[in-house]
Amino acid sequence: MHPDIGPLLTLDVHQALLAARDAGALGLQCSLDLGRSRVTLKPEADHWRLGERTWPYAGTCKARTIYRWDGSAFDALARYSGALVKLVPTEWGAPTFEIDGIKMLPTARTCPYADAQRKVTLVRPTGKRILDTCGGLGYFADCAVRAGAASVSSFEKNPDVIWLRGFNPWSPAHAPPGTVGASLTLTQADIVREIDHLPDAAFDAVLHDPPRFGIAGELYAQSFYDQLARVLAPRGRLFHYTGTPNRITSGRDVPREVSRRLERAGFRVQPAGDGLLGERL
């Protein structure tokens, strides 16, 4: 369990605690940090114990929800500020998050963190200055730092997503923008606006993992891709997650549209899994 976050409960963990209590078990091994580590708990009649500390059983515990200890009760890791932003458990340990019920990371066939690892390798991050346009839970950024990136400048527009990161054991630590020598800085800002102020050729690689087109079409605009090309050094690499969210329902081929726009911006483009890999010409 992460000492700064405290215990995190999911329905599976809570049900296991109740079953152990009802069976009279002396202890239960489980994870209180979404699979990062395992501890032994002692279930008792009206609470459970970890070492010298005790916590009550959760009054409500629903599927697809993660609960944190807020000092008096277990509360869902979710916020509503015009949209419901929620941390969601997965079978892989590393959580995803949703905005108004729309899942932001792929989880059906793989762990979202492992998925980020594979995509980050495509831009060959070692020794590079990397722009992370849509930071989310920070998995791209963390994988780039661990792979030896010289620096990662990450931007995230939604303050509630940054709030979720503070309780997610899989999210990386970060420094404020402008911190000298920091390997990962996180700026709460809209990259569509901030990119105008970034210097030419300031980065050697870009990781672009935007929400789907219907939610954030500005992140797929030709004008934005032109700016990505400007801030990327020649021969710099770009990974752009696209998915295929509208192909079945509308016949729209988002990856094809994006590929054409990136080519017009000055990239050589090829398909790469559920996204596109570009090289700045």
C-alpha cells in the first residue's frame, strides 16, 4: 500500500474481505494499491486490520469503482465538474479512467500500462526530449522516463484527471513546469493553445494520445498537426493513437483522415497497431 495514498478498495477486494470474515479466517492476502503490492489483512467483526491500523468495511462498494479512504469513510474516486471523471479498475491492475462513461484507455485485451509501454518504444525515447500532449494518467510519460528519455513535457487539460493521478499508484511522480533538471514535468493546460508558445524544434519525439474525435476534434485538426511538425525536430518521431471508433457506425475512417493531415503537415506516416507512426521530414 502506498503510504501517501492509503488503502484503495475495489469490489473484488471488499468481497474477499467479507468472505474471509464470515469464514473466520485469521488473515487475507490481497492488494490495497491496485496490484502494485500485496499485504496480509486481518478481518474482524466490524473492521479489518493492517498492522496496528484498522479500517471499517465499506458501506457501499460497486463494480467498476475504486474507493479511497477520505479520513472518515471510503469514497469513490470520481469527480463531477461538468463531466463525470472516474478512475476505473481493470483485471490487469493498472486502472483506466472514464469521462462521462467513455473509457479513455484500451483494456479489453491488455493492461493499459503495458499498452503504453509498447507504444512508447515506437518513438525510441532514449535520450530524447519528448512532448506528451494529452497526459491522462501519465502512463506514456512514465514509460518514456523509464526508457531513458532525457525529458518529458506533459500537458493535461482536465484538472479532475490530474486529481485522479494523485490517487493512482500506477501514475508517475512529476515536477511543476520550469523545474530545472526534472525528467517529467506536468502542466495543467490545453495543448491546443499552449503549443503556439513552444519553440521550434523543441522536441525529438511526440506522444499524442487524444480523446476520440467526437470529444476533442481540435486535437485532430490540420492546424494542430502543423504545430506538432513545427515543434518537432527533423527526423523526429510521432506516435498518434487513433483507434477506429466510428468505422462500424458511420463508415468514417479516422486513421486514414489523420494520416492525410499528418502528411500535409510534413510527416512520413505508417500504420502502427491502433495508431499511426510518423516521422518529421
